[in-house]
Amino acid sequence: MYMEIGEILDNIYPLSDPSKEKLISHISEVVLPKRLLLIKNDRIEHKLYFVKKGIVRAYTTKDDTEITFWFGKEGDTVVSMNSYINQQFGYENIELLEDCTLYVLSSSRLQELFTQDIEIANWGRKFAELELIKTESQFINRQLRSAKERYEELLSTKPDLINRVQVGHIASYLGITPVSLSRIRARLK
């Protein structure tokens, strides 16, 4: 499965054909290998990525333990919002879990397009709003739902991840051990 850039952009906010073509003209496509650390928390990231094909994960490290807090797949946007908005180091590391085909857009070029095209500026506003909602939802789910409920949500919203992502990463995402995840999975069968 893969997603074309026009479809990804429209899923964020529909653009007229001229504005979409203008935006797409500044987007390139890259193929990158599995295990590549695409975004590092110790640097300012100057690019936005859109997943055409593949799976990525966002994680942070605490006491030498990696804590996965997000998975992205075809159609998702990969961005360090702190770098994008504040031009500061991000909080996250983003690793490719499969060989990936990504669309790439320079943050500075996007900012220039915002000043030239009101539709693209509105697209950018909607993009930021959706990223905020995604982050808020992750926070609320982590705080208010049990690991079993979070796993059930993962099954319902991104069922293909279960077969494409290591069990250890899924357990980390749920905030539990792989053994506890195995118990949850056994109870749900």
C-alpha cells in the first residue's frame, strides 16, 4: 500500500489545483532504509515528511530505555513540531521501522509559500491544528485509558501495525512489558 502526495495533502485540507500544484512542486520523494534515525532530538529539524510507504515510530529515551509514543504509516505526517514552530531542538527521535518512501518538504520553503498563497497558509493552519489534536489525543489516551483499552484502540485504528511492528515497540507504546502485552493479546482472542 502507498499514498500519493496529492491525497495526503487533501486529507489535511483540500487545496485548489493551482495551489496544490504549487505546493507539490516543492516536495521531493526519497527512499530511505529501515532503522534510519530520520529525526533526532538533539538537533533542529528543517524538513517535514509525509509517509508514502512504510512505518515510522517516535520515541524518547529515559534512563537508557526507549519509550515509543507514536507510530506513523502511509499517509501520516512526520514532523518535529518544536523545530517546525520554534526552530528549537525537538523532543523526539523518529526511526524508520521499514524501508520507507517519504515525501520531503523544506520548512522554510513552506513558510515562504504561506506568505504567497492564502490557500496554502490555510492548509498550514489546518496541518498545525491536526497535529495539536493528535498530540492531545495521545496525552489523554495515555493518562485515562488502560493498556488494554489503548491496545484495542490501536487494533481498531491501525490494525496493520500489529503485523508490521515489533512487539517490544508496541508494548513500549502501551506503557507495559512485552509479557503484559502477550497476556492482553491472549485475553482478546
